[in-house]
Amino acid sequence: MTDTRILGIEGTAWAASAAVFDAARDDVFIESDAYQPESGGIHPREAAEHMHEAVPRVVERALEYARETHDGPASEPPVDAVAFSRGPGLGPCLRVVGTAARALSQALSVPLVGVNHMVAHLEIGRHTSGFDAPVCLNASGANAHLLAYRNGRYRVLGETMDTGVGNAIDKFTRHVGWSHPGGPKVEEAATEGDYVDLPYVVKGMDFSFSGIMSAAKQAYDDGVPVEDVCFSLQENIFGMLTEVSERALSLTGSDELVLGGGVGQNDRLREMLGEMCAQRGAEFHAPEPRFLRDNAGMIAVLGAKMYDAGDTLALEDSRVDPDFRPDQVPVTWRARSERSEDLGTASGDGRNREQTDEPDLAVGRADGDTQVRGAEALVDLEPERGRVTKRREAKTYRHPQLDDRLRRERTTLEARLTSLARREGVPTPVLSDVDPREARLELEYVGERDLRAALTAAGVRDVGRHLARLHRAGFVHGDPTTRNVRVDGDRTYLIDFGLGYHTDHVEDYAMDLHVFDQSLVGTADDPEPLREAVRAGYREVGEERVLERLRDVEGRGRYQSDA
């Protein structure tokens, strides 16, 4: 980065914040004034009133700092540009910030830079870690999702299908009668708690908090000590977030994970993510706390990158967007070589550009090792004997009681549903042995490579047919990704049914398709024809009402793909 100096303004929900980033010194000055509601959660009108009062104060202090540290002539503006959070966030708050940024830009005669708040959470982690191509877990009040870079944009690999993680926790603490914010209070109470069973919901790389929140409230009402409920909330919610992060690392092939969002200040969440990454040989980075909560420092840092890339806004184009999705943002600030790199392994036309110098992971690495680490299991491959041994290893980041239950249940489900799918006409490996206590399976070795390494419209259409057959039989795969489909010539096999379950709900069938759809977005150069192909294949065998519900699910997701 150059010697750029940027003034950033943040105010998406509760924190009125201004910052100055000096790229030459890699120095960030931040001045913030947080809104504290008297009761309950954030009230949009009160938050906007706070912004009206606080934004001028924090901006003036940041400007003072900019002038004090400016080395150039007094006649020159103390910063090169003004960056501001365009969204996502509360509309009334964003409009206050946008108005302030425009006025300041005109007063200083410097350009405007419009920053996506959630991409800024990712980029501050990338900036402070030095990572090249990390997966990012954003865990904030209103949002929770996984992002990874591919083909010029940050793609949403997984997300909450109901509410943000911080908001979910706040709903429980409001029920208990605790004031906002609830996260630190849950963290403190959890230090005295013991584990009790609560729902744990993971659907591929998506997740849901509504069930666990209802169960937590009910447990508290039934007299379960609040310390135990808080402890178990953290263990389950953060376990879910850590698991989907590992699934994203496995899907993309990345070995770098960064954390963003205010909930990332929680020690237990950071501990889980660090332990997971250490167990799979990946690197983990959480920025310092001032960069995790909503802050203008991350807006200024990303603003500097965008400014250096010439990515500025004309005044008439600077309207804020409360629903500004991270995958709507062209990533102009990464080097050309980076912008063409892929986290996945396959292009949309079936060519495998990244694996020309390395064999497919499913048939062993270049050194002859035939053990593969997936998202939750170690797989020993014996192609010459036509056999695969799969062992769900203990996840040390999870509470032992929860981990033992999940490993046994998923091993049993995988065995049962793999065989049931075969009876429904879906190609799957033949099961030869299962040991639930050891969480071990022996299966037939199938396919030559993962679908991820050989993406074609025909193969994806087959997956659509396979999923329709499962749904007609009354169950879902649970984790249909391009890594959980094996390809052998024109034949495709579904594998890894550990997240599957029996259901007659059309919503669950639509979510199954949604999970596969997101994996296409995360691994294909041109996912749109492939997304159409899976729907066409599904339509040949399945019910149209499932595809109609899929459209509802896509609209419901806070950050749907626009690939």
C-alpha cells in the first residue's frame, strides 16, 4: 500500500465511529461513541438519534488527529479521501453516516469511498494477519456468515437462515432480564456453568439459531440454572460456527481462517476456532478487539485499499444500501493475479486448472499419502483394494459430551442413509462395516475424483436427480457439496450422509438444494449455468413445490448469491 491517509466513518447500527488510517505507518486512530439502549435491543429510531449527536463529535476528533499528524502543507487536506460504511445496516443510521461523509468530502475536496461493512470485517483480518486467501467467519450482532474469495468477489459459502448470532444471544438475555449487550453477560455466567443438552443445527455450511434460542428460554423457565444454560449456549452456538468454518476450509482448500464481528471478542469462540485450525493444520487469526466490534478503523483500512485501486464514488452514486451484500462488491483492490485465483479447484466448463501439478486429493497427494482429511473425518484410501475407511475423530474444540453424541449419531445416520439411498436408485458406496462407538465406517471406494475437480453441467444435473430421489423417499442428504459427490466417467456418486435425516418437510428439501447451490457458487468459475443444471435435473424427478420453496429460502437468506 502507498502512503495513503484515509478518514473512515462507521455507523451501521450502534457504534458512531471515525478513524484515520495512515498507510505509510500502518497506524490506525479510532474514536468511537457507542449507543447503549436503556432496555431491550437496539431501537432504530434511538440509534439514529444517537448517530445524529455522536457522528459530528467523533468525526471532529478524528479530523483533529489527522491535522495534528499531517506532514504536508497546511493548505493541503489532511487526508486523501473519506471512506464510509454504505451498508448493510439500519437505514436511518446509514443515512446519517452517508450525509456526514458527503459533506466532509466536499468540504475537504477529496474523493468518497463507499465500503461494505461486512467485507471490511474480512479485510481488516486479512490486513492484520498477512493471509493471502482466507476464509472469513463473520460473527456479529445482526449477521453470521462465511465468506471466501473467488473469481473477483467474496462469495457467501454459508450463513444463518434466521437471525444473527449476537441478536440470538441477546434474545435469550432479554428473556432472562439482562440489559444489552447480552454477549459479555452470557460469557461471564458461562464460567460457572455445566453442560446441558440443547439443539445443535448445521445444514452444510448454513446454520440456524431459532431452535436453540427457544430451547434455552424453555430450559431457563423450567428451572435449569442460568449459568448452565449460558455455558451450553456458548458450547453449542460456537461449536456450530466452528464446524461450518471447518467445512468451508475443506470445501475451498484454504488453510487460513480469519474472524470478524463483535461476537468474535468472545474468548471461547476464539479458543474453539484456534483449536480447530490447529487440529487440521490451518492458521487462525482474530484481529485485536477494537477491530472486531463495529469500528471505523476497518472502514478506513479497506477504504485505503479501494482508493489506491481507483475505486471511488461520485456524489450522485453514494446512496447507502441497508441490504448491501458482500457478494455484490467487485474486489478491485486485490492484485490482478489474486483476482483471477480460485479457492476451489474447478472451472465451470470442467477444466481443472489448479490440479495440473498435483493429483486429486481423493486419490492421495504427490508424496503418495492416501489419507485425506475432510471436514469432520480422516479417510484412509485403498483404491487397489476398492476400500475406504472413514473415522470421525474427536473434535477437541467441542464439549466432550456434545462431541461424543454427534460422532455416534452421524456415523449411524451415514451408514443407514447411504444404504437407503442405494435402494432408492442413487449411486452410493456399498457399506461393509460400521462401528458407532469408534465412529468408524468401511465403505466401497467409488469414483476417480470429487465433483469439485470435474464440474460439468451433466454431472451437476445428475446431482439434482439424485437429491430429488432422496426427497421423494423422505430424507435429505444434509451436506450435498461438490466435495461430497464422486465422479467416475459419466457416473456420479453421493457420499457422506452424516448430516442427513428423515423428514417430510418441503423446507428441508429446499435447504438441501440450497446447500449444494452455495457449494457451486464457492467452487465454480461460472456457477450460473451449473445452478440452472441442478434445478433442471431436480425438476425431472422431483416436485416443483420444492424449487418454489428454494426461491423463498434464497430470498430469506440475508446474503443470497448474485453469481
